[in-house]
Amino acid sequence: MWPGGADNKKIWAGGADNQGHFLGRISIRRNQVASMEGEVEDLELFQRKISDRFSDLLPPKKESYHSSGIPSSISISSAASDSPTAGSIDGDSSPFSGCETFLSIAWIRKLLDAFLSCETEFKAVLLIGREPSQVAKAPLDRLIPDLLDRAVKGLDICNGITHGIDAVKFMKNQAQIVVSALEQRPFTDGQIRRARRALAALQGSVVMDEKENTGKSTERSWSFGKRTSGASSKDRHHGLSFKSLSWSVAKHWSAAKQVQSISSNLNAPRSGEPTGLALTVYIMNVVLVFVMWALVAAIPCQDRAGLGTHIPVPKQSNWAHGICGVQEKIAEEWKKKEKKGSAGLMEEVIKIDKLAHSLVEFADNFHYPMEEEKEAEFAAQVAELAEICRKMDDGLGPLQSQIRELFHRLVRSRAMILDVLDQAGKSSTPHV
């Protein structure tokens, strides 16, 4: 019987193309033997899945990251100790190539794919073949409501991330205008003016208005109106028009504070409490918090100041090694940040920002004819910018679709678990 009724059966198929083997093994085992040993094996399978999927997100040791990181003070603490069996799960595969550049759009999509896969398997371990009363027992009656509350908070983060992707799309569109203007030969003053306007809009599109060392925003946390000193009023108006079309996040909403809220009270099962399902729910809480933190770190979001949130990941637990490793790598990139007010750690955004600064200098100091060496360097930068735009064209649409799927998955899964808890409440109510 499917939790929540037959209508919910289709929920399990969403984003779970590679889950059939895993779910089948759990279902068959429970039908064959309803024992504590079987439950422990299910938990170990789930923990191995978590370990494998997030370890797969770690970059190769020799990979060189972009030189611009971002904020700091991200620490990892110990919470609980488990002893799952490490290894890979048979039949699992990923649609990604395994060579995605760390914090690139392709890597972020792989992160989301890992979360959606693990979330599907979490529901399998928690709900398939169980009586509703089992899910409502202590300590689950405390841990599950915490997870459902975090899911609601995660919806706001998904909304903020969606608008951040809109900002990145605007940035990409301006970069494409720059490429179009500067690829033409011979140069004219009109092309240079067109490129300069697009560069001004590009640089101002995801600039953060932050007070130094306070973590408080002066106006809105990302300002589409801020421009370089050389931008004209017409340029500023061009950027502001994007804000009016895409802004729907509350003015004082803060991505950093939302991450702080979602990560608070992230505690492992207490000593002496039954493990098993309680540990499974705790692990899913950790995974949800980590993925939301990573998304805010990578993608432009409203008010990211002070995002160095303490996330209590149990570093000594085998299932958490991959998560801890990725968190440490993101923290390293964060600490490398050379300039405050960054739009995020996304690889493509960092590269576009660097190229934009270089091309602005070229446009401001342009004299015809150009020296041959400078023209070759300039042409290489324009070609690199065009290639980044191509990658963003290919990746931003699917990324936004995955964020949308994440939003709806959180909604559906929360409704499913609430339905099971409601069934447990009805069955425990004495009949009059």
C-alpha cells in the first residue's frame, strides 16, 4: 500500500528514475522479513547512498578553482556518531558525467539531482511497508515535525534562488550584447558605446549593497540600480527595469537569516533514544540544511551577508564524510573572496565578472588602431565570454526547472508525511 493513498503513488516516480532498484530491494525485504535486522540494513543502504552521492560531488584533488572565493567562518562540528558501511549501491547511476567544474552550473545541477535522489529514498525507508503508528512514535514525534518545518523554510529559499537565477540570466543577456558588439570588425564608436552600456548593466545587475563589517543591508540586498561611476542615467534606467520585472521577494527577507533559521536546533537523536528511523530522519534534516546552505552560497540571493552559518554536521560519521568534504571546499572558496558584495560562488558568474572588468578597461581606453598584441588578447577574452554565455544558455533553464522541482517535491513530500501522521492520529483515537 502506498502511503497517503493510491493517488500519491505517482509522487514516488518524480525525479527518481534511478530509484527503482533501491525501492524494490527495500519493499521485497520487508515483505519477506519484518525484523530489526532488516531495518538496520535499510538504514545502512540509505547512509551508503548519502555517502556515495555527496562524495561524488567532491572535485578532483588536482582541480584548480577560480581565484575568487567568498565570505568566511564556516565550521563543522560533531553531533552524533554512527557506523554505517561505506561503499556504493548497486544499480545507482547519475545522468551527469562526473567531470563538472566545482560550483559550476552543471555541478549545482548535480547537487540538486543528488538531493532529489536521496529524498526519494528517505521516504522509502521511512514510509513503505510501515504502519502509520510507527512513524508517530517517540522520538519521531519530535524529529519529523522539525523536518517538516525546515521544508517550509526551504520553500522560501527556493523562491529566493529562483529570482537569483533570473538575475544571472539578465547578466548573461548583457554579456551576449557585449559579445555581439565586440565581435564585429572593424570597431566603431557605436559598437564601443553599446558594449559599454551592456557592461555597466552587467556589473550592476548583481551587486550587493552591504555596509562594511555590519552584515546589514542599506536598502535592498541586491541592487539592480547600482552602477559604476561612468554609467549614464540611461544605463541606470536600463538596469532598474529588470528589478521591476523580477522582484517578488519581500524587501527585508534575508537568505542568510533563513539559512540560520533552517539550521537551528539541528540535533542528533539523544543518547538512549531508539536509533533506526530516528537517525534516518536526522540524516535527512542534515542533508536538507546542507543543500539549502550550498545553494545560497553559490547562487545570487537577497542579503547573503553573514552566511557563514555553523552547520553541525557529524564529521566522524561515515555517511557525512562527503557532505563535510564538499562543505570544506565551499568554505575554502568563500575565504578566497577578494571583493565584498559578491553575487555568489557560481563559476560562470565569477568568470563573467572578471572578464567584464577587463573589457570595461578596454572600452574606456579604446584607441584605433589597436596594437596587434592587445587585439589578440582582447579577442581571446571576447571568445571566452561567448563560450561562458553558451554554457549558461545550456544550463540555466534546466537549473531553474530543477529548483522548481525541488520546491514542488518539498510540498508533496510534506503533504504525504502529514497524511500518514493524520492516519496515525485517527487510528489512536478511541472509538466512542
